[in-house]
Amino acid sequence: MIFLEINQQFGEGTNLLALFIGIIAIAWIVLVVHSYKTYGWKKTIMYFLPIIIATLFIESAGVASERYYYPGYIIYLSVVNGGVPLIILLAWSVNLFLFMNMGRHVIARLYHKRNLMQILLISATAGLFGVCLDLLEDPIAHYNNWWIWKESLTGIRFYEVPILNFIGWFVLIFFMSVATLLIERSRFTENRKVLLAITSISITGTIVFVIHGALVRLFEYTGFS
């Protein structure tokens, strides 16, 4: 069950949170409208809804495990007792749509065959673009308390942000891009593609959890976390 919470203390303990929310909201609206006009509503659902659902579970699990938390937002959603701001879920859909299409644009110029290798290259490029953004965004967010990493977390940090967070960004964007592109290029009808994109979240999410969990264990074993 998804729980909804309205926070009455908007902006408490944060700096410039309204600006951050405004930028994400505008970007989300612009990209959704662009996607609708360019690809139609069925593909727009396929591009935006699955990543919103997937990150609701992933982010909620991260908050519930007390790795980080989000103070001061207005609307929170939770599925495993971890409150996640709605705007954060929309931000993830912005990231996937933007970086997947940037990766598609770059790789199409370098590798012309529409095959599995091209999908993997596009997805890896999208993941790298995502990490580049997060190397800038996460330190700024941490400084302004848009989200706060627990000080008890050990391991390598980049401006107080755990290095595993950036790896998580790559893993999530990479596998969500792979799943989206495989479904998009399949021979199914558009209706079935939308349904498959939503129902395949469980498989993609499991893969993301397993691989990220394995990387966490590897870092712990090697002493880097």
C-alpha cells in the first residue's frame, strides 16, 4: 500500500528548496509535453511511469534503512515506511528521459547498427551522463539539506556523499534504459509495450537491487565502504 503524507513544515531546515522544486517541476512538465507531442501519450507513459514506480520503492527502501532522509518537502509517498518526496520521483523520470535520449543521440552518431550492442552503449552513456549530473547535484543538495546522508555511514565520500550513491545512479539509469529500449524496439503493439514496461519493473528492480547490493558487499569486503 502507498501512503501519502502532507508536510506542514515546508522548507524547514533547508536552503533554496523552493527553487530546487520549481526547477524540477518545470523540467518535468516541459519534457512530458515534449514527449507527448513527439512520441504520443503511450510512449510518454512508458518513458515516465515505470521509473517513477521503481524509484518509489528504491528511494523508500533507502529512507527506511536510514541511509538518508528528505526534510522539508510538501508531499511524501511511502511504500516501506520510508517517506520520499513526490518531486524526487518526478526528478528521476526527468533524469531517465533526458539522459536516455542524450545517450541515444550520441551513440547513434558513432554506432549505427540497431542491435543489442547499441542498446547497451546507449544505456551506459545515459548512466555516465547521470553520474556526471549527480557529481554536481548531490554535493549541492547535501549542502542545502535537500536530502541528508547519515553521518554514521562509512566508506569513501565525495563532498560528504557516499561513493556508492554515484554507482547506484549508474546502475539504476543503465538498467532502466536497457529495459525501456528493449521494450520500445520490440514487435509488440503499443498497448502491450506500455503494459510490459510497467509489469517488467519487478524484474528490472530486482536486477538493480541485486547488482547494487553485490557492489555494496564488494566495497565492504575491500574496505572501501
